[in-house]
Amino acid sequence: MTDLPDHLLAGYRNFMTGRYVAEGDRFRTLAREGQAPETMVIACCDSRAAPEVIFDSGPGELFVVRNVANLVPPYAPDGEFHSTSAALEFAVQALKVKNIVVVGHGRCGGIRAALAPASEPLSPGDFIGKWMSLLAPSASAVSGNALLTAGERQTALERISIRYSIANLRTFPCINILEGKGRLKLYGAWFDISTGELWVMNRQTGDFERPEIA
Ligand SMILES: [Zn+2]
């Protein structure tokens, strides 16, 4: 009897006898020397779209922030609580990451909520409603398009939101300056949970394309 769900304890046991044995040196080196990831990933909280799984990455490789619908809010130094902006600040200014990748995904519940806002919030705080209101102008433009099917509207807004987040990254002065100097690159990608397909944003056109992985 422990104070942790059984499946987590079982998973931890597997980790200690499997992955920790295989990668123990790396964990110990990282503990001693600190982390120096080159890439920050901004991903959704969705349990099906974990960036460490998609990119098959090991300890110390990715600096990850996850929030509902992988959104970056605009730069707003207003003294409020900005968790994503805090993570960005640390990644860019302290870790000096070279890449920031915004990873969206198919069947995103946050995007679905933005397209069809619930009449009743999930709780009196309506935190999701407030958070997804960042996308309200894009959502209303997409949801008003009767030529698109529901699935097409969903995918469109998922991809538009990635471009929106990248545009907002550029509102952070430090990011804008470092990108201008060529020391920081911004990327977008969209992951299809069902097929495992990754679509990568063309940084010139903003279109999403399948990468060559052969
Ligand atoms: Zn999502």
C-alpha cells in the first residue's frame, strides 16, 4: 500500500530496471553538469501527443512546456502569472536554446472548444474559456466557413494556432532579437495521433508538409 497509483509504481519499476539502467550514466552526468538542451518544445497537455515520445528523445534533450492547445500568449509584462512566458524566458535567456518548436496535434480538445465554445464553463473560473479566447478571432473566421467540414475546420484551426503561437513568440523582444541574429530558430509541427504522421511547417510559406525521413 503506497500513496501512488499502482500503474505509476509499476511504470517506475520498469523505468528503474530498464531505461535507468541503460541511460544511468547520462542521468548522472546531467545531474552533475546540469542540463543544456538545444531545443524547447511547446506542446499540448494532451496525453496522446507527448513530444518526448514523438521525437524519441532522452533525458536532457528537450526543454518542454505543455499547456492546453500548445498556445503561446502575446508578450505581456503586466505582473500577472504567465507560466508559458516564464518557461520561455528561462529557455531563451538562461539555457540559450537554439530552437523553439511549437507542436500541435490532431483531435485537440482545446481547439475543439475554441471552435464550439461550451455554453457552460467546466468550472466557475472558466480557465479554458479564457485561455482559448486567445484564438477567438481565428476560431470565428474558421467556424464561419461553411465550405469546410467539421474535420477540416478542426485541422485548419490546429494549424492556424501553431502559426499564431509562432507569431506571438516574435512579440517577445529577446526572441525577436535572437532570431534576427540567427541564434534562435522557430519551428512548427503538427502530429496526427492516429497515423503517427508528423507534418512540419514550411518556414517560408507557413504550409504544413510531410518531412523526408527516409
Ligand atoms: Zn491538444
